[in-house]
Amino acid sequence: MSSIINNSNANSSLINTLNASDSKMNPNVYSTRTINPSSATVYQETKKSSGTIGASQTITFDLLKYGIAQQILMCYTKVGADGALEAYDFMDVIDRIELLSASKVIDTLTNNDILAQLSDLEYSQYYPLSESLTKSRGAKASHLFCLPLVFGFFKEVNTNLNLQFNEPMSVRIKFGGHPSNASAGVSNLTDCYLKLRYKAYNEGDYSEILTQNYSDPEMNQMITGFYNESTASVTIKAGATNNGEKGTSVELKNTDCVNDFFVVVRKQNTTTASPPVAISRVKMTASGQDIFDLSGAELFYSKLCDNGFSVVGPTDATQNVAKIQVGQYEYLGSDTQSNTLSLRELNNPVITVFFDGTANAAYDIVVCERVVKIVSTISSSGRIQTSLTN
């Protein structure tokens, strides 16, 4: 029965052309897939080493030299004392989180960067975060919040931090300076700690890692990070429901190579957390040319996938973060560097944002840029530093 299909295929010019291609591979030819050496994987709780929990205060965690860090979870406990903890409360709890090598900052995630990361997830990835971070919580109860700190080093297995070799590293958390409110910001935040997932190899495999990675004076790695442009603010005029025909412009001062632009519009804080506001249109111009201009339902399709369609992301207010995508969409388990845009020589790059708001209310517009950079690890000391960004 199968012979009639094979005979028909044998007379197909297209199939014969594909069969002659160097890309052809028979999946039923047995071969052992690439395997990883065995290792010990453990989660280790890390308490703060210095600092105080409080509005605009910082705490520092010294990362233990237990092996290669694969994941960092920031966990904190908060009590909804006099009222419910509103959705997106984490935006008021966290101002920024920094990764340091010795005393030098090598990567930073602001609260807007974290929101941009969440908006770019597929729904299956976003759901755990909606349950553990973004959704509202009830009053008169203690709640555990959990946020994975996905610095650029944690997006590829071969760029994970070798804390066993590197110079002492730490994570520094700066809390937001939210106005006093019984259920906002760091009010009633009772505990904050990190859970690190470590991978440790046996002596022979670890020696191979040291030999291969650090035989030269320095090891260079390509990772991604974030850069935030200066915040633009606008107040909706009395009687109006949008920010005008001209929108609000954000001038791009960065000169790095950018993989993606994320646009976040939030109502300026009063005494409650502010979710991202829906954006009706985003336009990007540079050197007198229109680079990007999508509005309404068109913005749903700005996350281009390899199959020509777009991806289902968050279904709550996180989806209101707009994205200008330079390369192809990055699927689960992959961070392929498909393209980047250098801002170095662009003349007057501007992103203009249109949105609907509330009359007489003030709003902040932030453009978060996911940039690509080269970091180097000095083989003699284990110090990590940024070596190239544009």
C-alpha cells in the first residue's frame, strides 16, 4: 500500500530536489543523542548579608560558591494587613535588582524591565508568574511572592554563572519608595530571601570546564541585558480620554545594539499599585524614516514567530506592554540571536506612544530596550566585566 505513495513521490521534481539537499537527515538512522555529564542539582536558600527592608532601602545577598548557578528565585512574604494586596503590587515593592561581581554592577533589572520580560512570555510560562507575583491577594493573611531573576546569564545553559570559579558575586535589591500605605510598597513585607538552583559536577568534569573555558586570558560571552530610556510623562487634559493626536514622544538616547523595544505606560503612583495601561498605537521613526507603526489589533501581531504567526501571551493587563521586535520570536528553551539594531548612527530615533487614559490623570511612559552585550571573565581572577555594548 505504501508503494504507491513512494512511487508517486519518486516522480516528484520537488521531492527529488529536497532529497538531494545536504539538509536531508533520516530520523530513523540510530545515533546516540548528545548527553550531558552527570551532576548534582540542589536548591539553596540564601539570607541577606546586609541592609534593611524598607522604602528606598537596599539589601544585599552574597551568593554562595556551591557550583554553577542555573536559577535565582527572589521570594518575599507580605501581609495584607488593612486591605487586599492589589495586582502588580511587586512594581511598588521593587525598584531595581542588580547583579554584582565583587562590588561592580554587571547587570540590572528595573521593575519595568521585569514587567517587559513578563509581557514577552508565552501563556504557559506566564501562568506561574501570574499566580505567584502579579495577581491580587486577600487581606488579613500572609502571602508568599516568588519572582525568577532572569538576568542575561540565565537564558543559555553555557552562560550560567560559575560561582565556584568567579570572583565573589552578589545580588542587591533596592526597594521602591512608595508613599506610606498599609498595603502598598514594602509595608508589611516581613521576609525576603533567595532560592538558588546550583549544579555541581564531579571533579573530572569540572576540571574539563576550567580547562576549556579559562585556558585563555579571558572568556568572552554574549548575553542580553536591559537599558531604560528616560521616563516621559503626560497629563491627560480635562475632558479628554487620550493623550492627543500627536501622542507622547520618547527620545532614544541609547547607542547600544537593541534586540527588542518594550513600551510601558502606567498611571503615576498615588497610594495603590498601577497596572500597565492599554496602548492604542506605537510609532518609531529614525533618520526621517518610519520604522514601525502599528495600532489597535495590529499590535497583537508584533511578536512574529518562525511559522509566520504570532504567539499567545499573558491575558491580563501585562499584555498591554507593547513590543517592537527586531528579530524572530524566541521559542521556549531557545535564545537564538536572530537580529539586532544598532542605535549608534541613527539620527534622532523617537518612539511615539498613543493611549487612552483618565482625564486629569498623569502617566509615565517608559521604553525598555533589551540590548545585546559581550561580557568577559578574567581567567586569572574570575572577575566579570562588560567589554562591548555597541
